[in-house]
Amino acid sequence: MKLRAPVVRSLCTDCGVSRMADPSACGNACQFIKPNYPMMEQAAHGRSRKGGDELFFGPFQGMHRARMVKPLDGAQWTGITTSIAADLLKAGKVQAVLTMVSDSNDRWKPKPALITSASDMDRARGMRMGFAPLLALLEEAQARRFSRLAVIGIPCQIYALRKLEDQLGLDRLYVIGTPCSDNTTTENFHRFLSLLDTNPDNINYLEFRADYHVELRYYDGRQRVIPFLQLPISELPSDFFPLTCRTCVDYTNVLADITVGYMAGEGDQWVIVRNERGAEMLAGLGEKISLQPIKSHGKRQAAVKGFIANTARAAGGLPIRRMPRWVRPIVSWLQPRIGPRGLEFARTRVEMKAAETILHLRHTLPSKMKNMIPNHVWEIASRYNLKPLTGERLDKSENE
């Protein structure tokens, strides 16, 4: 299927809706126009988020630290996401899985694909960086008369999917979400790789880990670990992460049936089961997956306050890191030992994203704050004295 050209819009991650037959559907489906999370959570899960950790992570039935007992070759972690999708295909619960594979000319570039065979899910393993119009292939799925579908996507794609769900005429939809740790163009990502290594083409794996390190693997078998504080962030352009990613209010993919990420996994993966369909998918893996309780260590407040101060000083660009070079190895050693870990690390990142959203919109697009920032984001940020100014927040009743 040849994809249509996207309709050029501001604050767009090219989820694919603008490439469909009715590009005006963006007005209703887009996360970056006027998201209504209480309503959408109610539709997806039968209820909206409560207090406690649901304020941070959205509705859930349970959370686990998880790994596949036999890790899959080529998987970014151990292969939980693709294993769930393969199991759905093998069991006949779905006819196809809509997901991302690598572009034939660039292993780092994502390309949307409809996969119909469990054995073919290995094409979807691994990490890619960039934007790709995943949801445009919903039209192909309809043309092929698929009535049972699974979709693997990032938050902005899943929000739009849920908005379109009732129009798709599906008998069954399984939604597997991954948290989004900020995106950029594939071209920008190649630039980042070139700053990490003089031979970036030899890198075949990159992961931002919850122990404050980036892990690199190479085609020649080498491995390398770089502390976050040693990353060349200051050498990247201020728009390396687009405004959409710096103002995303759904870091943990709250509208998925099941979310599979890393932030609270402490070296394993973090699985959030949000509803009965999510529980069904996890149960399908049976003894092939190892599940452990989620733990929490450390305190996040100092890290979040430092991030907020840097983001405010950056005036709309990337957070500034100006720690003296000689101090960085000491802090890099301390962070994974005394910094927030496990669930506290995940809370840290969600609070940082809430603050980042407010600060960047206030600096760049203040007129959009009222509609783009849900009430739960203001509640998360309020403990750091980030409160709405006049005209920046909807009345509570308008966001329910």
C-alpha cells in the first residue's frame, strides 16, 4: 500500500491519521489539540484514574517487573511486546498486528507494517527512532477485511487509535502500548549516534537504561555503557526533540490495554496491566514470562527540582547540563546507588514530563495551554509550585 503524503500541521507526530482518506479526522483524534483523558480512560478501561500511583501512571489492575524466561534474539529487552503479539496471532485471537518494523534502507528508521504470521513478529523486534504513520495502515486492514486486530504503538498513536476505534468496525481490538521516552527524527538520531562514536554505523543497539546509563552494542560484539551525565546533550540543537515530545502529557501510554516499558523495571521490563484485555494478553504468555513485584527506592524530589530549574533556564530548548567535568564521574557513580530507582524512578520521569510540558508551552505556545494540559498534569506539577496562571487551565468540569 502506497501511503498518502501527510497533511502538514503544527504539533504533529505523523501518527498516520492525516494520511487517511479523511485527514480532517485529526481535529478529533489528535492528542495535541484538546485531549480528554478522563473520558478516554473511562471508554478504554471502564473508569478514569484514581489517586496514588494512578495519578502518575493512569488506571491499572497491577504492575510487574518482568522478563521472558528465554530472551528473544534481536529484542530490545527480552521480547515481551512481540511475544504478546505473536501469541495473539498463534491463538487466532487476531488476524493481524499493526506495528513498526525497520525500513529496508535504514535499520533505525521505523516503518509501519501489518504482520499476519506469529513467526514474522521477529521483524518487529528491536528499537527504532523516528516518526512513522502507523495508523494510516488501518485503511489497509479494513480493505483486507481484518475484524480482529492488535496494535502496538506509542502514546500519541494510541490516543488517536482510541478516538477512531468506534469507526473501525472491529470485532476485537487488543492495544499494546510502549511508554515514549521522547522521540526525534531518524536523521537527528543518526547525528546523536555520530556524537557517541566515530564509527556509528557499527552500532546495532542503543538503550536508555533505568540505572542512569546508555548501553551501546556493536556488530563486532563489543558493548559500551555511558553515564547519562557524560552524554553530549549540549552539542545537540535545541529542537532535537520536537515540541510535541517536549509537551507530551501521556508518558506511560495510559489508553493501552497493557503497557510494556522499562522505567520501573530495574534492569528488567515494567509491565502495567490496565484492564481485563491486558490481563488476558499477559496470561497468554504463561510460564514463558517471569513476573516479580515492583520495588521502589530513593527519593525523587531533588532530581525533579534540578530538572525544572535547568528546563526553565533553557528557555524552550533542551535542559542545560553545566556540571563541572570533574564532578560528573562522582555523580554518575552515586546516581544508580542513591538516586530514585524502580517505581520512584518512573514517578520521577512522569513529574519531569509534567513540568517540561508546562514550561515549554508557557514559553512557546501559551495560548494552547488551556486545552492541551489535562488537570492531572497540573496536579502532578503542583507539588513543585508549578501552578496555572490566569487563562492557562480549563475548569475541571470542562475536562471530564
